[in-house]
Amino acid sequence: MFSYIIAPFHSITNGFSSVYLKPFTKRCKISFAKAGVAEVADATDLKSVGEILVGSSPTPGTIKIEHNIAMFYLIVILGYLLGSIPTAYIAGRLVKGRDIREMGDGNVGAQNAFRQLGARIGVTVGIVDVGKGALAILVAQAVNIPQLAILATGAAVIIGHNWPVFIGFKGGRGEATTIGVLLILVTQPMLILGAMAAAVLIKTKNVVLASVVLFLPLSLVSWWLGVSGGLVAYSIGLPCLVGLTHYVRTRQKLMRPA
């Protein structure tokens, strides 16, 4: 009895399928380029496409996706390890045989190296730290990973500088390394503001003031010069990371017992 009830509906759906759906599916083409599949499949082949997407077989598309994910993690980790190279610490050991974390303000960066190891050593440390940030971005761009992965690599190299794995996660504040990262990503705004910041530094010898001149208007200048919104936001985020690190280190120092 139940079959007699559903029979009319079955005939209606069959008629609808033959009249409308079959001609449509013959014409329908679906591109799966975003999924890494370099073919165009008929809509009638959705079953095989579903097998590809769920990874039931090792297709070129899934292999490419897995390769891109692996490359993303590899470059970010390499960025962190590059940032973790403690330039100022190495310079302190080579020049004076001492741990720079026990000298001056304890910062493992160019500013403390300048004060404790001399101007030439300090400038050299600063240049190397800038180079770490720039090199991380250049390598990430060279392997053709997505923009988001490149930005993650930039953040990783700064985190590595500030919390280096090689010397117990106590490093610098990341100013020079941030300059290197942003110099590659937003070159024109950094060159304009960098010239102004250098003039302020030479005249006042005040690193904090020079950093303010460099970083504070950077997002506005980047926007004015037509930099993408993502990079404008990034040019705000990285200096905030530097400021946060400086705040945490200063607070820790003040809270230490005399």
C-alpha cells in the first residue's frame, strides 16, 4: 500500500530529473583550482571529486596542499630559529668574555651592546639584527608561500629575537629585527620615516624618541602611500609587540628585589 502512495511522487521526480537536471548537469563545470586540483570536472563526477577532497587517494591536489602546509610550518620555524641567534650575546662573549644579560640593562640587543661593548660593536649588532628580520622575509617570499605565512614568519623572527631558545628565552626587545621585517614589507614608508628617525637619533641620542618617530606614524604613512590594509595593520601590530616586550621587561626589572 505504501508503494502505491509514493509511486506518483517517484514518477514526478523522475520526470523533473530528466527534463531539468540531466541537461543542466551535462553543461555544469566545476573548477577545483582552489582545492589544488588542476582539472575541471563534470558535475556528474562529484563522487570521484568527493573522494579526492576527503583524501581517499594520494592525488596531486592533496599532495600539493600537504606540501604547502609543511612549507608554511618549516619557514615559520626557521624564522623563529633565525631570530633566536643572539647577536649581542655572542658579541659580549667574543669581545669581553661576559654575558651581556649581566651587563647594563640586561637587554640582549643593539642598544645595550652599544653602551657596554662600544659604538662599533653596537652598530654591528644592530645591523645584524636588522638583517635577521629582512632575511626571514626574503626567504619566505622566495619560496612563494601565501602572504599570511610571510607575515607569520616576520612575527616569528621577532619572537625568536625576544625569546631565543638558545639562551633560555631571554633576549632583546626586537626593535632592530622589526625594522628589518618592515623594511622589506613596507619599504617606501620605512625609508621615509627611517631617515627622520636617524636624524632624531643623531641629534638627541635618544633611542626611544627615534623609535617613536619611526613607528608611530608608520601606519598612517603606509596608508597614505597606498599600502594594502593587511600590511597597514601589520605595521601597527609589530611595533606593539616591541612595546609590549619593553613594558614586560621593565616591569620585571622593577619588581625584582634590590
